[in-house]
Amino acid sequence: MSSIAFKPFTGLRRSSAVPATTKTTNSTGLSKVVKFHVSAAKTSPKVSNRNLRVAVIGGGPAGGSAAETLSKGGIETFLIERKLDNCKPCGGAIPLCMVGEFDLPLDIIDRRVTKMKMISPSNIAVDIGQTLKPHEYIGMVRREVLDAYLRDRAKENGANVINGLFLKMDMPKRWDEPYVLHYTEYDGKKGAMGEKVSLEVDAVIGADGANSRVAKAINAGDYDYAIAFQERIKIPDEKMVYYENLAEMYVGDDVSPDFYGWVFPKCDHVAVGTGTVTHKSDIKKFQLATRNRAKDKILGGKIIRVEAHPIPEHPRPRRLSGRVALVGDAAGYVTKCSGEGIYFAAKSGRMCAEAIVEGSQNGIKMVDEGDLRKYLEKWDKTYWPTYKVLDVLQKVFYRSNPAREAFVEMCADEYVQKMTFDSYLYKTVAPGNPLEDLKLAVNTIGSLVRANALRKEMEKLNV
């Protein structure tokens, strides 16, 4: 087994000492105990004859963005990803702000969605998108294309991209010891079995998804997760015209008891999928129902790929331990109600890397947990309200078919569409109009009252 080690640290960090005592004598001749302690140094020691070394485990949007930011910031960066052709089953929607913020080339965007249909349990369809400006759209990407682009860009900026399977991590026993990562490297030269390799690093970013091994290594705790199931379907060209700039979302107990089904356009096919937290064993039944709801529009299509993957439902109890931080799905950054995760994964990876670059002064000093905690504090302050609002919306509107009917009815309101799209496209809380907000509140209450009455009537019919 080969190994990669780094040169040891120089200098000592002073740490808080056990309070010491000394005796003094006062004017009465009695001795008194005086306590004192040595405070920890506020500055971290420099690393010796090298730059700070950081490993990023996982090569999705979170890992690719983190690796690029680290390497640009003077950090010796190692990105370890097992599936370099990964095709994660997600809808693939990205907000407009991500295109500019992450400098994404337009040719990796398969479709620019400017219209959406929200379809209720009774198949009432509401058209969404009339408030979009001419230049605004939701980008549709294939994960294998986006992920590869971000990894390649990280490599161009100096990151070492390793085709390898992360196995485990040995934790340091002292502050001046490294984390030792163990992984199997697949470089095409060692055969299908690969080669066992160890790597010593100063810090670790876990971007390895919902089943994160990094999270397990730091005892980050478990979380509820959804199963996302998706089929890529090649449909006839004349039917593909319908989905040229259109996406569909289906709600109802038939497609998912706690989420939604989707038909999203890709380059030359559509992605049809659904997800659930509460009824994972029935996921194929929900997928069949989603296909049936859209059958007239995908008739004659051929399934070219089937994908399934766990999707986190809330942040992990612990996202940081020592010099190890979690980002993206590994941290649990997928929103309720909408199921959005790509932008938040990339953003969290970048924010975590920025905290390391800043704390290490561009790679010349050692970092500690306090440096990485700045990333969590910034993240929670910026995005926690978004997660809580969407959590409430899911609990209110996804709880029954009548509530879903009310939700679709509410989506027909132009003000709702404007506020929703502005917040989604630019990841900012759009300033509201007080009068329109009041009208929205009244309409929402009215929709929920009608939904509750409808639910009671349905219960009577079932009896």
C-alpha cells in the first residue's frame, strides 16, 4: 500500500492549561490561594515548507466548487471521487443566479425553462411563468455534465482530482497531527481492484452525499431521507417540442404522499421522476403513477436510463468536528417542498472553502475548528429562514389531496408566482407589497378552508 505524507508542523500552539495555583501572604500573615491560567494563542502556527493540505471527498457540485475555491486560494487540494461519470437522479434544475455566480457556460445548460405547469390531484393544470422577464429562466442540466465541468475547472486551477473510493479516516489524537485518509485509487493501471492508498491532510471537507462516510467518521448523526427515483425517457421529436421550454410538476397521493412527481426536459429526452420519505417501499408504484399522469405527452417514449438515490430531508445534527466539515447532501442541505439541492450544494462547498482559505491566510497557516465554524455561522444566518419556510409549506400543503388542490389554486395567483420566482431565481427574499401580502394571506386561508371542507366531504364518501 502506498502513502502520501506531508512535512510536519513547526512551532507550538499554546493551549489552555489546567489552572495553576500559588500562595501569597497578606498583611495578616495568612496565606491566600491565587489562581492563574495560560490562555490559548490567538494565532495559528505556520505550516512548514509547504501549503495547507485539504482533502475534498466527493466530486459533485459541492465538492467541485470547494476544490476550485481551495486551489485558487493557495491550498494544496485533493478531490477524491469514485464515479467520475456520476448521473445522480435529480431534476437538474438550477436558478438563474447560479449561472452567473458560478460562471457556468451556457452550453452545459440543456434547456431554459420559462414555463411550468403545476398539476393538481384532479389534473387541474395551472400555468406558471407569466411574470418572468425575457432574460429570466430556470436552467436544466444533466448532473454528469455539470459535475464533470466543475471538477475539470478545479483541476485546471491546481486541484489533484483522484478517481478513488474513500474508505475510512484515522482521526488525529493531537492538534499537530494530520488526518489520515484511506481510499482505493482507480487510475487504470492497477486493474479493476485498484490500489489501496493513504493520504495525510490538515483538514477534510465531506461532500460525499447522503450516505456520507465522512459524516459517519465524525459521528455526525443520522437524518430522515427521501428516495428519489427517476427514469430518462427518449420521446418522439414531435412530442419533445412540447417540452422545449416547459417543465411539469404533479402533486397527489398517487404520485407521492409527501413530495411531487416531475417531468423535466433535458437535451434530447425528458426526466420523469418522483420521491418520498414516508413510503419508500412504494417508490416504483409512485413512479408508475407519475408516468401515467403524463402518458399522453410521453407516449411512444423509450426508457434509456433508470436512476435512484437517497436525498436528505434536513441538516445533520452535527456538521463540523475539529478540522472536518460537511457540505451539500452530506450536511443535509436539500430544501423541503421544492427538493432543491444543486445550488445549495455548490454554495456550501464554496463557503466552506472560503472559510478555510481565509483562516489559513491563503494556505500558510494551520486552521482549527473555529475557522471552519465561521462557514456554518454564515450559512445558517443566510439560508436557515429559507429552509424553515419551505418546511412549513410542505407540512401545510402536502398533507392531503385537498390541501394540494389548495396549493395549486394558490399558484395561479400572479403575485405568488412573482414572489416565488424572484426568490428562487436570485436566492434572495423578494420585498413584498403589503396590500398584496394581505390579499395573499386571505386567499391562502380561503383555499385552506375550502380544502378542509373538501377533505371532510371525501371522508364521508369513504365511510
